Amino acid sequence: MIDPRTLREDPEAVRASQRARGEDEGVVDKLLGFDSRRRSAIANADKLRAEQKSVSKLVPKAAPDEKASLLTRAKELSAQVKAAEVEQTEASEEFDQLFRTVPNLVHPDAPVGGEDDFTVLKTVGEPTKFDFEPRDHLDLMEGLGAVDMERGVKVSGSRFYFLSGVGAQLQLGLLNMAIAQALENGFTPMITPSLVRPEIMAGTGFLGAHDSEVYRLRDDDLYLVGTSEVPLAGFHADEILELGDGARRYAGWSSCYRREAGSYGKDTRGIIRVHQFDKVEMFVYTTPAEAEAEHQRLLGWEEQMLAKIEVPYRVIDTATGDLGTSAHRKFDCEAWVPTQETYRELTSTSNCTTFQARRLSVRYRDDNGKPQIAATLNGTLATTRWIVAIVENHQQADGSVRVPEALRPFVGGREVLEPMKKR
């Protein structure tokens, strides 16, 4: 959640952020009213408790003719304290419930608008051209024996699949290459849980407006994660970190599950938009002062990975209406997909400032040893979807696929993936 002091001291900043996101700015005035009621209730309860304590101290020393009236007053105050505490609790719950719906404040430099209002920050490489009619990733992968969509549907339903043979090798190779790079840059590799408690899912900002996209196991009151960002954000919940070197960096390898609610009819062919995929995700705890610089480092590591798979890509500054609840600013790297003649997202990195850490009570000690709210950031290092960009951009006329040089050691030294012979 945002800092309550910002709401009180600079409500216009919250209103402006709400407007930029396309959210209701009227929530600010409602919150200010709830906050005033809450603070008044707290002050009244404190005053009554102090008076009750004072009267209670007088009772043992009081003369017999005064004791009865003091006892009566003490009883009245006790009832008033209980009523005041109920008012305080109700006012606090009313404030907290609405306050938790307010998304993070947007970065002042983030472009304002919706999904299509992003700003292109840079373009690397030229769109891939062929002297033959290129095949899409599904045709190529089926020819390589790399994927089986029909059996995926038979076993699990739409948007599920089997990766097989070189398809499985490609995914494992990509993710292992990502882990190798993460290790080189000081990240701790993590295999994370796929199921988390509601308070962890809510703490990262994935419930509320986005809960329709999350799989829930109601009998167990657990949620399937759509990214290892969620369990990694909860890893240090209710802890105080020592950030002597400025950052605590993790690289989480996980299977990810997304309902893709609201995407009916979109990207139904192949493995671009599916219900389950694997991913290596960078996740960082740092100080708020270091968060913007760390965000640039995460973007740099993402670009380093994209260079290894040798595909054209662009970097975009995501518009405010497409940031998601927790992000202050988000950069996406989108790779060129030849058969679609457009760029598609492969990576995303978000600076969530103190938003998630405040909800999950993750703190660090400053130079004076005083606990402060930490900042969190995340960034994609590789996912199943990357296979789409690799096979389409590196395809050859005979349906074979050239393996990018950096990836070859992670797929058994293969230089070219050959189509399977028809039986």
C-alpha cells in the first residue's frame, strides 16, 4: 500500500496518480474522511482510558462517602472505553479496507494512458526478413516434435500443451541459461512454492482487481501463483533485513498458472498465451533510495539475456493504465515475431517501491539501526514464451531452426534443430 503520510500531506499527488491510471480519484476524499474519523476515535479512546486509569487510582484512597460515586464513574468510563474501542476498530477497518484498494503511485515520467499508449525507449536490431514464406512457431515446433497441443487439450483442456523432445530441451536450456546469468550477477537461485496463502497473494497486489486471473483452491484456501514474484515477496514477510550491500537479490524458478480471464479468443494458437508456463524471475529487496537505479540494472540484465537469443526487440515504458496494482513504473522488452509482424512481450520489470513491502511488513535497518520499509522490484529473465521468438526468428527454409550460439551449451551442444522425419 502507499504511505499513509502521502495521503494526508499530499492528497493531490494521490488524486493525480489515480487519474493517470484511469481510477476513481474520489476515493481520496473518502479516505481522508475515514482517516479523520479513525484518528478522532483513537484520540477519544486514549483520552477515556487515561481518565479511567486516573479514577481507578483514586478509588482505594477515597473516603467512604466518595467511594460509591467514584466506583459509579469508573463503571461509566469502562463502558465508554469499550464503546470507544469498538468505534476505533470499526473506523480503522473501514479505512484499511478502502486504503488497500488504492494502487501504487505512478512514476511522474511514466506515459499516461492505456495499453496502447506506451513509449518506445529503444529498438535493438531490425525485424527479421526471410527469402521464403516463414512458418509460425506452432508449425515449426510440431515439425520439430517439440510440442503437442492436441494431447494437452485432451488431458487438461484449452491452452494446455506438452513440450516434448527438443521443446523440453529448449525450455530447460533457456531457464538454466537464465539461472547461470543470475548467479554471475550475485543472485541467489530459488525453487519457489506454487501455492501461497491469501495474505501473501493479497500482499503482492494480485487480488482485488486482478483476482479473476488467479487460480484458487477454495478447499485449502490457497492460491496458485502466476509468477515466483509472489512467494519471493512473501519470503521475508514480517522480517527486518540487513541490506549492508544495498540489495538482496533472488532468482526464482517456478511453474506459473494464469486463468487468462478476459482473454477469450486472443492468442489461442500455440504457446503465446497459456494457462501454465515456466519462468525464471528476478526479485530484489533494496532501499527506496536505490530502487530506481536497481530498476535500470534489472532492465540491463533482461537485455543481456535477449542478446543471447539473438532476436530483434524493443524496450517500452509501459503506460500508467497498464501498470498493474503494485508497479510504480514498468519497462517491457518485446521481441519481434515474424509471422505476426509485430513485437510481443518477453520480459517485464517493475519497480514496486515500498508498496508490497508495506503490505507484507518487510523492513530493513537504516544507517542508524532504525527499521524502515524496504522497496521491492521484479523482472523476467526467461519464460516458455521465449521459445516462440527463438524458433520464428531462427527458422530456416527446410523447417529446421538454428540454435543461438549462447544457448547451445544448454541444449547439449546442438547447433541446429532438425525436423522429425515423417513416419
